[in-house]
Amino acid sequence: MIEHLYRGLCFFTTEAAPGGRHLYFLVTGPHSGRIVLANVSSVACFSGSVCIVKAGEHPGITRTSHLRFKEARAADVKRVLLALNSNVFRQTADARAILITKLAEALQASDAVAGEVIDLIKVDRS
């Protein structure tokens, strides 16, 4: 049973999830009951920003993938814990700090990301 969330924790959604199976990263630790989630896809999405994650940067990435800026979101810690503990989300290997920093910097610099996401990243990095 997972009792707490932390920066770098990763999980896959299931095939039954909207959009299918995707790898998600916790880009921040919890702040005021919220965390930042970001995911990647092998399909490029055109948001005006680019962040490429290469195969091998995380064990779950087997081919070049793209950060999905418009889908990055602030999420409720309790809801994410519930999804992880009920196998709606399936935890996988943690991301290395260098990859999480890369994702956080890309999200923070993008115009396609919600303000709450950027604010949480700023708090996490201070």
C-alpha cells in the first residue's frame, strides 16, 4: 500500500483509461494537498512547446516520446493515492531527478500549461 506521494514517482494508466495506457510522472511533491502530474506520448502534440524524452531516460519509455504540455495538471493527493492503491494507476520505476528537473523546467517555461501547475512547480523548486 502506498502511503505518500513524492517527486519522481511514476505510474501507468490502464488500457481502459481515456486515451489508453500512458506513463505519468509526479513532477512535484505534495503542496497543500496537490501535486503536478505530467505524461508523455509517442505521438507528438503541437502546443507550441517541445520536450522530447528519449528511450531509456525512464525504463517505461521504449521509444522517443513527447511531454504533453496541455495535459499537465494539478491533482488532489488523496485521489491519486486512492487510484494507485486500487490499481487504477499502476506504479512503475521512479524517474531519476535529472528527468523530473527536465520536465519541470519545460512545463514552467511553456505558455500551454495552466497557472496552478506553474505555481506548484515554483513552490516545489524553491
